[in-house]
Amino acid sequence: MANELDEMNAVTLDEGNDTKVIAKQLTVTIGTGSKIFDVMWWFLPPVIGGVVWSIIKRKAINYFQQLQQKLQHDASEIDNYLEQRVQILKNCARLVDKAIELDQSTFTKIAELRAGKSGAQDDEARNAVAAQLETISRNVNIAFENYPELRAHQELADAMQQNSYLQREITAARTQYNDTVATWNKALFEWPAKQIVAAKQGYTTRIPFIADAETKEAARETFF
């Protein structure tokens, strides 16, 4: 049989292809065959087959429940780092403002986040907070780069270093979260037990972290 992906005779996209996350949740469904498979265990001699199948499904339910708790834990890690970054950027903005006049909208956004709006409850809210933090960080960075005298300010330099560290931690936490999401999405369609249980429980796939449009556009800029 020929290779499905043949690099010698492939159709290529010379213009490239920008990948995007499809923000759509898929509902798990099962067909008639799976429904019959689920029930027939109780009619096979001996009846103990039905008991064994029930135990297998119970394990599948437990697996999904534990995985949901891990998703909550991973999401909470992102929130923790976002909260820390709010405080660090607040300190950076304060230090910069002492030396130069900083856009007041920066302080307004920080104040909103400090007032509780940074307590993200779901993926959409978490991504929105992250996008605001990126905007604030960009404003502070621009000021830091445009005024050489600020770089000699040790306290500000330390705060900027902490900001960079936290951004790396947020990225690592998002990667961990996305890995767990991938595990969840894969398990939903593992037939028979997990897919049948997922369909009965009404589970859907989860959407991984999505970078905001402004961050994607900034990544295309020339930095050197």
C-alpha cells in the first residue's frame, strides 16, 4: 500500500498555513450498535457479565470525575500566576510612573484587575484577563525600552525580571492545562466504556487555551 502522506508527490501550500484553534465543543454520541452493546451484557449467560460491565463503566465515570478535578487544578494554577502578574505589573507601572508619565489607562486596567476581575472562573474569562495583562505588560515594556535611564533602576529591573518569569510560568501552566484537555478530549471517544459513559453523562470536548488576536499579531512583528 502506498504512503498516505507522500512527500515525493505531495500538494504543498507555498503561501503557508496559519493554524488556529477551533472554538467548538463536540458532543459525544453513540449509535444503535453501542446502545445494544451496553444492554446485551445483562442477557449473556451468566448474568455476572452485566455486573462486570457495570464495574467497568463505574471505573470510567471515576476516571472522568478525577480528570475534571485535575482540569480544575491546572486552571487554578494559571489563575494563581495571573494574580501574581497583576501585582508585579502594578509595581512596574508605579515605578515607571515615578520617572515618566505613563498612560493612565494602564492604571485603570490594573485597578479593575485588582478589584476582583482577575478571578477568572472559566476559560473565556481567563483568556480575557491574560489578554489585558499582555496589553499592560506591553505598555510598561515600551516605556522601559524608550527611556534608558529606567534600566538603571534596580528595583524596576528586578520587577521586570519577575514579570518575565511569571509569563514563562503562565505559559508552562497553560501547556499543562492543554495537555489535560487533550487527555480529556481523547478519552471521550475511547470505545466502548468511556465513550458510552461520556455520551450518557452528556460530556463534551473542552477547548484548549487560545492566544488572543493581538498577541498573535505581535508575534509576527520583527524584533531584531
